Amino acid sequence: MQPISAGTSGALPNGAPIVDVRTYEEFVHIDCQLVLLVVDCVYGVIYCKDQETLARLYRHANSSKLKHVEYVTDENDCRSRLSVW
């Protein structure tokens, strides 16, 4: 997997062109499987297309005693861009 540029980390299949994913709509329509947004090692958001992987990440976060772990859905996501600044 390759990283995505511009401050957003993501996972693309090997050999896929590196693209700058700026919105959730762009993420949905490309081969990128996961986007990770982190601010100062304190706040993080993961967008993941694979529901099984997402469920494992959620269980791991909860078992690691991280605070405020919740699923981001269309109803509770106020983010308009995949950016932390």
C-alpha cells in the first residue's frame, strides 16, 4: 500500500496511482481503501471501505482503552473535507 500526499494518509493498492483525496466523495470513487486523519497524536479519524477491517479497528481501539471511540456515519460526520487543517 502507498501513502496519499497532502497531510492525509491513505492506503492504495500496490501500483495504483497516488492521488490527492480531499473529500469523502473522492474517497468513495477511487481505489483508496483507508484514510487516516491524525491531529497532534490526540485526535484521529479512520475512513475505511472494508467493513470487516473497520470492525477490527473499532474493537482494537476499544480494547486499548482509547477515549471517545465511535463510528462516523453520514448522520454524525460534519467534516466536508478529508483534512485536519
